[in-house]
Amino acid sequence: MRTLETDAEILRDGSVKLLSPLPDWLKPGRAHVWLLLDCTKETGGTPRAGSLKGFRMAADFDEPLEDFKEYME
């Protein structure tokens, strides 16, 4: 697996426009893409008090996970 780091613009139609040329090793086709959004540029830095208003944890958040049942015994 290779890694490509570049700036991109997310358009209203849901498409992503890369803002720099592609390297020679990248061939046309499908790719699995991770987007890391740097929100500090728009918001001015740290989150403000009340920015999670309306956010709720799932009722079963603290319940043991079935996948780890054997490990927890």
C-alpha cells in the first residue's frame, strides 16, 4: 500500500477535486480514500463551549462488546 498526501476540495455534488498533480506511480482506477479534515482553519482553533449541543451517547455505550466477550472472561 502506498500513501498520497495532498490537499483536496470537496465539492457540493459530493465529488473531490485534488489540488495538486498526481504522482506518476498512481494509475487510473478505483482507490480507497481516507479524508482527514482540518477544521481548525475554518473554526479558528479549539472547539467552543456548547459545540456538542444535542450530541448523545448511545444508551449501550458502556456495555461490554460481544467481540471481546472471550477476552473479558
